[in-house]
Amino acid sequence: MLCGGAAQPPSTPGPSLTDGLVLERELKGGETHVYPVDLQAGQLLRVRVQEEGINLSVRLLDPTGAVITGTDDAFTPGHSDEDLAAVVSVSGLYRVEVSALAKASPGRYRLRVEGPRTAGDQDKVRSEAVEAFWEASRETGKDEEALRREIRSVERAVPLWRQLGETRREAEALYFLAISRANLPGAAEQSLADFQASASLWETQPDREARYFQIRSLNSMGRLLKRLGRPDEARQRYQEALAVARQAGDVHNIAVSLNNLGALDCDQGEPRRGIESLTESLEKAREIQDRQTQWSDLLNLAFAYGQLRDNQKTLQYEQEAVELARAMKNRESEATALNNLGETYVLLGDWETAIQHFRQALRLLHPLGVRSKEASTYINLGDALQRLKRFGEAGEAFDRALTLAREAKDAETQSAALRNQAFLFMKLHQPAKALEPARQALRLAQGFPEGEVNGFYALGMAHRELGDLQAAREELGKALSLAHAREDGAREAEIGLALARAERKGGDLTAALDRTRSALDIIESIRTRVLDPRLRTSFLATKQDFYEFYIDSLMSAQGPPDEARITEALQISERARARSLLDILTESGADIRKGADPALIDRERRLRDAVNVLDSNRFNLQAGEKPDRRKLGEVERQLEQTLDEYSRVQ
């Protein structure tokens, strides 16, 4: 980065452009080569610049010095050259500028000129297509309408490239449309169609570069399907991308596709399978010294081990990702890893340390202009601040996140910021102020099931806090139906409990009991499917409010408690308290002793008893009004050590 006041590298003049001219030149970072050209009204100029190890922009300036059209690899990275075409309407001396990014390493380019000559119909079509893309790249607006203007400009280019038979340019335009529409409320299905069309066009091209962009389109489609809550379809696209990459011998994209598959496995609650794919991806990335994919693998491995409650490995992998990003001098990646470290410390209850990491990330992100990531980090910062009851600072963080997300035209992050604003107002006992941000959040989440679930939930909770129980039940019911449709059992149970509270508050105790019973069935179904000891032992303690609400509702039914209600309450209490880690193992039908050495069986039994005692102690400490954090930490440490030993015996 240049220091303040340092001069930019000077522009370097080149020869006048003439028809058929071909030349090769080296270009340094920040440097511009300038080529004059005499054009008459109605003439075509076409300049193709093939890049070698450098990203360039090519611009055409009219006789007054105004830029009238151009191409920019940073905006359209779907090819390895720039192709400028223009039919001018005014005669005079024009200039073509070939520029490298200020931070770019030196590289070379090969320039070929067609024209000046009288433009034909096809030339005019080409000029219009280039101009449409250039208009989109120059859009400076930050709102949703600006994004729509960008899309309309590129939509003009697609049939023009098709008319010219420029399959690669058409594929590139469709990819851009897909990326843009993915951030537009209600446009996700069209985005998927554009990704698929782009991938299909790249498939028709025979070269290795086309395979690269075909794989990129498939992986991008998979990521969008994942956001849309369609994991099976996402997996199919990732697997298609992996197959194409393996066939092409493209180690980089093999690693990328494995990374995507591993992350999807983790999101689907299968961290061990995810770790297998991520470990293979990491090996491939190291094989070709692909440090960016290594970095992504490290963060996803950290997430996987976080799911397994292995906090030491989680922090280790996240710290490795920070160090790798620093070695790459990639501040955006460093900031992302610091943000993830902050999220881990939030989960560990160390909110001050989390805040430090979020602030470090923000200091790195702000100068980079990566507004979506900056906005997401502000949301995380606000969450940590409100946990410390620093509500004023939390509100400022959420406001800043919303502003940045709007600048980035990122509907999903806008929705998340608005939801957090709504919940903050509820924490401050100002539910009336929560309604509007909750409504806006829901509108922006349109087309993204997870966002819609959270939007309906936020709106329902705001109505519940306002005392509008009928509206609360309607909105929470919609959230519940969507969560059920997504087969998101944990979220369905949480929303079911919130709806049960609204039903009970509205006097419908029967509905509240039925709703809570259904939520408990989901919770216990999830619990019996948890196979990893660390996950299983911590699961029950996080769900005590379900059991407590059900028992309280049962005992508060009209009239004195009868024997049936007392018996059911005792049974529920027993289910909440007495079902230890190893009881669940036994219930699930696992035969852990068959064919084992008698000495090992005896040792396993002693360890099982120890785990039961420690698990019971842990629960009792957590259930107290003011848990002794020191004692709780010691019990959890002993429990983890005993579980490790138990796992080795198994």
C-alpha cells in the first residue's frame, strides 16, 4: 500500500492504434498505458487485451477526456482477456487506457486492434453488449433499485452475446446475473436458473478454462441452494462440481468442492463426515500450495470441532487460520478468522474477549470496503455487547450493520441486522418499536426459508410482548410451519415453545400443553440420535426450559392437581433429570460390551458410573439459581477427561 502523499506511477504513452496492430508489453501495478486513436463518427474500434499474470481494465476516452465505455476484469472475471468494442458517434482523437490495479504484481499483456473501420450491424451489436456491461459496472447506487438497474443492464447484454455466437461472454453474463439476483429479495429461483444456464454453456466449451468456470458455476449454485434450505440439491451440485474437477485433474477445484461438501455435512449435523472431506481438501490444498483454500478448510474444521464441543481444537484451527491469513497478507481473510474466533468466545461465555476479536476484525475490514462482512461482524459485536447489557453500544452496532448492509445491497444481512434491532427493543421492553424492523426483516428475507423462519419468529415475538396474542400465534405458527417444512427439528422445537407460551398466556392451556409435548418429543428424538458423547452430555442441560415450562403448565391447570397430573409431572421431571449420557446410549440399542475383554468391561462399568455421577453433579450445578462457575468448570473438566477415557475403552 502506498503511503500518503506518494506519487502514483506515471502514465506511459504508446503508439497510435491502427487496424491489425499487435503488440506485447509489461505493465506494473498502478501503471497505465495510453494509446491514441483517430476515429470518425460511425467507425468501430475493437481492442482485445490478453492478460498474463495480471488483471487489467481497458477504457475508451472521447476527445473531451470522458470515459465512454470499457471493460474491467474485477467486474467480469469470467475470462482471461478484455475485449473492448465501441462504435463512436463523434469524430476526433480518442484514447485507450490499459490500467493495472494499484496492488498488482508486474505482468504482461498482448494487445490486438481491429479498426478503425466503418461499423457493420454485428459491430453495433457488439458495441451495445460491451456498453451494457460497462453501464452495470459503473452503477454507484447502494440500494435495491440500484441493484435492479445493474441487472437490467446485464440482461440487455445476454441476448446480444447470444446473437453474436459469443458463448463464453453469454455464460459470463449469466453468471453475473445469478450472483446479483442471489442478493435480491424474491429472485433466488431465477438466480438458480442463471447459474445452471451458465454452467451448461461452459460445459459446451472444450478447454480447461471452461471446466474451471463450469465448476465455479456449479459450486456457486450449491452455495445458494444451501442458503435456500435445500441441502440435498446443494450436495448434488457440489458432487457434480467435484466429479468435473476430478475428471479435469483440477486439484484446486477438487479441494474447493470437498470444502463445500464438508461444510454442508457440518451444517447438516454430521461433523465427523464433514471432517473427512475437509481433511482431504486440506491435503489437496497443501499439495498445490493453495493457501486460500487451506484457510477456508481450517475455519470449517474449527466449526466441525466446535459442533463436537472440542473447544481446544476449535480455537487451535481458528488461530491457525488467523496466522495463515497474516502470512498471505490477506486482511479480509484475517478479519474473517478473527470474527470466527470472536463467535467461539461468545459460545464459551467470554464476551469481553469476543468483543476484542470483533473490534480487531472491524479495524481490518473497514479500509477494504467489504461492506457485507463488515456488517455481519457488527451484528456479532452487537450480540456480544447486549449479553453484557451494554444495550446502547449494541444498538449502535446493529444500526451500523444495517447501514453497511444497505450499501452492499445485501438483503440477507439487512434482514439479520433488522431482526437484531427488533430483539434489542424487546430486551429494552419497547416491543412497539420492534414491530417495524421485524416487518422489514421479514420482507427482505423473502425467498430464503431460514431468514423467513427467523423473520416470522421475530414478528411473532414482538406481537407477544405487545400483548397481541392472536397476531403472535399467527406469526409464530407461520414460523413453525416453515421450520417443520425445512425439517429443522431444533428450530421447530424452539418456536413451538415460544408459541406454547403465547397460547398459555392467552388462556389456551390445552393447546399450550399439546404444543410443548410435541416440542419435547422433537427434543428427545434429536437427543437419541446424537451419537457423539460430548454433544450428548451437553444437550439435555440446554433444554431444561422445555421441561420446566411443561411441568409448570401441567401443575397450573385449573383446580387442584389430581393424581394423573402429579404422576405425569413426576415422569417429566424424571425424564429431565435422570436420563444421563450412558442411559441414552443404552436406550439407543448400542451393545458396547459384546466380545470385549472382561477387564475392559469392568473398567467400562466403573467409568460409566463415574460419568453418571459427574453428569448428575453438572446438571445440579447448572440448575441452581446462581451456579458456581468455578465448581461447574471443574466438574465439566473432569467429565470431559472421563469421557475421553471412556471413549478409549470403547
